[in-house]
Amino acid sequence: MVLLNKFLINTAISVATILALGTAGMRTAQAALFKFTFEGEEAKGEFIFDDSVKRIEPLGSDFPLAEYDGSVVSYSISVGDIVAQGTRGSQQNIHDEARNIVYLGRAGNLGYDGDADDFILYVPPAARGEQYGLSVRFSYPGGSFANSVDIRTSVPNTARIRVYPYWDFPNTTGDYTFEGTVTTSIEKVPESASVSALLAVGGWLIIRRQRRQLLFAQSSGQ
């Protein structure tokens, strides 16, 4: 009972601290959340991403690729036979978190074909809990991004979608298992909702960690 009371008190204090400091911290960082939505025949989904996450610089000035590791707060997709969803974790290893990739496609590079500007949701194997990563590509006509690999806050309203559920570049890229046309849009999540979403993730992580500590203490007889 003492341990349970201690757990409840610590949890309440932690969550209260997050609620008290979270809004100020968010404003200082000037972070914003954006929601990418797509829909088409046998394809529907969305993912929310944090635009404050710093990008991994392209590999050389002529390499048109940028990755934003750990930028995806949550995702939920249903495309063909692929159904996947998840939320951002503790980011102890940010390279295991879902991310956005902005890629200006050129024929022959990274298994892409043709001249297209791609906005990609990538879920690494560790975040997916499987052997391979999941790459969901939204391809727009070349030049749609004005040769910029900055994270996208707007996109054209139509894209070609391809889903690669066995992505393990450079060992193997697998092949896409679904291709189609979807309507796409990006909208900014209202600030109050952005703060609530990020605080919810932070509060949940703290509660989970403290609950594990409680269970460990109980099993150890402390």
C-alpha cells in the first residue's frame, strides 16, 4: 500500500509538472505539429509530424535527400494489405523512431524511378517491431518542392503512392506491394491540440516508467 501511494503521488507530481511547464517550453521551441492526410481507393491514412525536429543534412550538395528522424508523433495507415499505426516513443534512440523523408527523386537513385519529388513516411524496423522497415512514398511531379528538401508544410493535392513493406536499404529494398493515386493535404494542428498531443505522449511515458519501477520494487520485496 505504501508503494502504491508513493507511485500515485510521484505520478501526479510528474504529470502536473509537465502540464505546468509544457506550454512554456513548447512556445520557446516554437514547435508546431502538422497533419499529413491521404485518401484513395484502398488507401487511407494520416500522420502527424513535428516541424521543429532538425534534419539530417543531405549527403553532399548534389544529394537531394533530407531525413527528419523522430519527427513523426503518430501515424495510422491502411493501404492495400498493409495496416500500421504507432506513436513516438521515448526517443532514447531517435534513429529507431518514425520519420519524414523529403527526397527529390532522380532516376536510378535509391531505387526510385523517374523524376519526382517525394514526401515519405518511413518506419524503421525497430519502431515497427519487424525485420524490415516500412516506406510509404508520396510522389509528386518533379519541381513540386522547388528543389528544396525542407520539411513540407504543404503539398499538391494529388500524389502517386507506393508502399514498400520490406525496406532495408542498402541491403534490399524489396518491391512495392501497392501503387495507386491518392489525394493529399497537410494542415497545421491547432496550437492547443499540438501541446495536448505532445504532453499526452510525455505524460504516458512517465506513468509507464514509474509503473515499471513500482512493479520491479514489488517483485524485489522492497
